[in-house]
Amino acid sequence: DTRLTPYNCQVYSFNPKVVANFKKAYPDLPKNDWTDAWVIADRLRFGRLPENSQVDFRYLPLQRLTRLRYHLMQTISREKNYFLTNLFLKFNTLQQNEVFS
């Protein structure tokens, strides 16, 4: 964003597992976005920042295709389960032995 250029911002990407393990040190904190942001900021205060991440625009189309495929597989699975549920509700009175004989 052009509004952030005067601040010379840098983007870092944390491994979520590192932050989750760091949060285990605070067992009494609730699970919400504000607390998660505070834990990430606290992790930053300890130093040892990860490598500065740069976006490689060559991989963005592949990322989009991968996310689309994941979304389609989730949708197909959800529709299949919905169909099987309705099929069971319609034909649950059939005798279970040799149904298709």
C-alpha cells in the first residue's frame, strides 16, 4: 500500500507451528484474534526473526490453481455426503440383506 511506504515496512512469514508452540507458554490466554496478535507481537520481541519473505509472482498462478483444486475437492466431498444422506433417508426402509440382488 502506498500509505505504508514512508514506514519502510518489511513482511515476515512465521511458521504457524512456531507461534502455536510459543502460545503454549501462556495457557490461561483465551483463543481470539486479539490474543493471537499479542502472542505474535510477543514472539517478535524475543528476536530471531525469520527470513524476510519476498513474493515470487511466478508461483501465484500455481497457488491459485492449487487452492481452486482444494476448494473443488471439498465441494465434491460435501455434495457427495449430502447426496448419500438424502439417499439413506429415502431408502432406509429397504432390507439390508442383499439389497441389489
